[in-house]
Amino acid sequence: MLFLYIEQGGKKMSIVQRIALIFTIIGAINWGLIGFFNFDLVAAIFGDNSAISRVIYGIVGICGLINLGLLFKPDAEVERTTQAKPTR
């Protein structure tokens, strides 16, 4: 059940990958805030170096690893062009 697929524009992405992508985007925004404004949003909300903050950082890291698989997922168009075409 965790790997239900959602099809959008001819591409399939599992629900787990979508959730991981959302957490990865949140992590990227947090790193952007740290880099540009020296402001850690997670630490500001949940406390600096608290257990909850460390859990959130861990979840974002795991989600980044899950999304690493998206880099190596073949594109639907690439799959179609590499298939042998029937001859007459």
C-alpha cells in the first residue's frame, strides 16, 4: 500500500516518493534560509538541538536518500525511443 502510484503527465511516482520530495524541498528551503539569512527555521520552531529537531533533520536526510533514486529513474520518453521498432 505504501507504494501506490500516482500518474501525472505519463510519469508515475509513488506516494512515498512524493512525501519524500516534499520533505526534501522543506529541507532545501531551510538550508536556503540558513545560507542567506543565518536563520534555522526548524531550530526556531522546535528548539535548538532538541530531540524533535534531530528527528526532523533525520527524516529530511532519509527523504533525500529516497529521492536520490529519482535521478536514476528512466524517463518514459527515453524508454520509448530505445525500444525496437517493428519493420514492415
